[in-house]
Amino acid sequence: MLAFFLFHIACTDSEAPILPGALTGTWIERFEIENQDLKLVQVETINFYDNDTFERWMGYRDPGSNVMLGYRYFAEGNYTLEGRRLMMRESRRLLHVGGTFYVELDHLSPVNPYPETWADLALDENGTRLDMYLPCNPASSVRCNPKKTFTKL
């Protein structure tokens, strides 16, 4: 009986809802990309605002100077947080459709926004690391990484 009680408490704590204020702010995920011809830092950033809107973009920085070199996409819209589930509805999406890795923000092309994207969230106890578990798109499942880990700035 004691084991059941302790297990139940542990599960309840790990499934506690995330309060909207804990999500508000700037979250960033960084990856270093390096091969014989290229050295970049890929940065994905999400800004969650307290009015239930967000901005999300992916771009590339120079690893030495940390200067932003360009963008792959930019999106904005509204979000809803239900417990530990996040739903993002894009109202606008801009995408780089050329052959290079990135372009300046004003050279991104408008495309159809994603109507909704669901993610399951896990927030560490300090509120500084956010794990986002996203569904994979069947068309791009080879490149899909369903778990993204963001750090709060």
C-alpha cells in the first residue's frame, strides 16, 4: 500500500500543469553545425508572450561572433496551454525556399501557416529547461526530431 501511495504521488507531481507564466519569455535551442565547408550555429527561438501570442523562428549564427547570419523560417500566431499540452496556431509563416541555408528576414517568402501544432511539454523544476515533444510530419519523418529541448533566456 505504501509503494502504491508513493508511486501515485510521484506520478501526480510529474504531471502537474504548467502555469502560463512559466512559459512566458524567450526559449532557445542551439545546435552547432560543422563540416569541412561550413561552421554555423543553428538557433531555434520561441517567444511566448503573456497575451497568448508567440513568435517562432529558426536561423543561423556565426559561431565566433554570435552574429545572426540569416533565417530559415519565421512564424507567429496564438497559443493555448492546457495542463502540459501546448497548441500553437500560426497566423503567418515565412519560409526560405532557395538553395542556400539562410536568407535575411525580409527575403523569406509567405507560405500557408500551420493551422495547429500540438506539443506535450515538460518543464524542469527551475523553470529554465523546456522539453517539447512534437508529432512528426509523415512527409518529413526521416528528418524529424520529435523532442526539442529549449533553454530560457
